[in-house]
Amino acid sequence: MVLAVLGLLKLLLRLTRLWLLVLLVLPVRTLAVPVVPQFRTGSSTTSSTSESIINETITSHQYRTGYSYSASGHNIKSETGYINPTPTTTNEQTVGGVNFNWTSPNLEAIPRWGIVNDGAAFSLQETLITPGLDTSTTITRQITTSTTTETTTTFGQ
């Protein structure tokens, strides 16, 4: 009995293999519908525009870290024996988050001037430019950029 069942299983296996082979060899009918375009010619136009606005502020600080003293004239002489003021200790300043040091003149030690020939014409010009913030410049500007792209596609059958 076992042999009979085993023989039957072998037969079923062979038949299954045969059916699979037949299914692979036979053409299968498909039910697809062909796509037929309904136009002959045409074109497509696409336009794209973008705009960018940049607001920019530039701030610049120029610092003078020393001093400048000058004296000029005629019919004058230095009564103190020197023509330049002596520097004092270094000072520190913070402007706009920037720390810097500078040397200032001792204003008590600025030369004293006298007239050489009394009664004669004379001139004296002294200039003292002290250290610190010299100039502060702020530039504000707006940059606008616009870009337009156009694409045209033409097609036909």
C-alpha cells in the first residue's frame, strides 16, 4: 500500500512538471490596450522667475593709536628746549566691541614758544591730533537680483 501511494505521488510530480513546462512554452494572450496619441504636433512653454533681495550693512572704524604734534611759524623759538611733547602712559579704549591701546602726549610737556625779535611780525601754528576713534563709516545698500528662465519644448509625431 505504501508503494502504491509512493508511485502515485511520483506520477503527480511528473504531471505537475509537465503542466509547468506546457504553461511556459505556450504563448499567453495579453489584454493590454495600445496607447495612441491624440495629437500631431505641439509645444510647451515654461517660465520661471526668482527674485533675491540682499540688505547689507558694512560698518568700518578707523583708530589712531598714537598722536601727532606739529608746530610751524616764523620769528619763534622753543623756550622749553624741546619741540615735541613727551608721551604719557598707554590708555585703553573699547568702541563697538573692539579694544585698543594708544599713547597720548603729556599736555603739560607741550613746548612753550617765545618770540625771537620783539616787535617784529611772527606766526605760530600748532596742531595736535590725539589718538582714539578717527573715523566711523557705515555703508547700507540693497542688492536686488532677478532671474527669469523660459523653456520652450516643440514636439511632433
